Amino acid sequence: MSELEPTSASIKPGAILFMCGMNAIRSPIAEAIARSLLPSNTYIRSAGVRAGERDPFVDVVLDEIGLSLGRHLPHTLEDLEDDYFDVIITLSPQAHHAALELTRASAVEVVYWPTMDPTVAQGTREQILESYREVRNHLAELIENRLLDRSGIAAQSA
């Protein structure tokens, strides 16, 4: 397994796909954050292994940091217009296995960033929102530390 880590002699991927189970929470959050941080010429998309429904808590926690999903509706890999990516970043075990299977015969790097599912949180609305914030902050930190680098982006073996 490899991780994307910044290095001084790195190459920027031109196309990044974030994948999770239903493209309802983790991968759309990652896509929105990456779009706000990475160069505008980086092609960034998200998809799920299976179809899901938009989660209103995602809109709340993105709005808190000035981001929005816009008209994003959850979609699967089959729904994507383009299917070439330099790197696929998976955020759930199911997505990771699906991406490895999908890319068996291609030169696409698949990177796994384990990210908790905030829907397992119970309690008050504020307690549930806090679990969504943890996911948002976790993904923002990973994107900042592993994808955002003044000298570029690189893949290294772990």
C-alpha cells in the first residue's frame, strides 16, 4: 500500500478520484476540500461503490468552512463521464477493494486513507454533527499534508 506524500521532486497528478461506499459523505467532502485547495487545473471527482442519497449533515459541515457541494448528487463509478485518473484515493474498505479490482490491469495508483463513517454516531444533533466535523477535519488534514505541497505532489511507497 502507498500513501501520497509531498516531496521536493514530485509530480502533480492531473486527475484525482475520491471513492467511498455511497458518494454521500466522505468522498464528496474530500472532493469539495480538494477543489478548494488544489490548483484549478487538477481534475477532481468523487464516486461511490453503490448509489446513495445526499446527506444534509455534509452541507452543514461544509458550509461551516465556506464550502458547498453545489448541485452534487451521489453517483457511482459507472456514472462518471471520464474514467481515467492518475490516482484513486479510497476512503472506505469497500471502496478500496472495488478500486483495486477496477484498476488491476491499469497503471492507476490506488491509495487508501481509512476514514470513519460518521453515520454510526448517535446522540444529539450536535453530537452527530461533531462526528461529521471530525471526518471533514481528518480529510482536510490529509489533503493538506499529502496532496498540497508548494513543490508538487508525489506518490511514495509506504
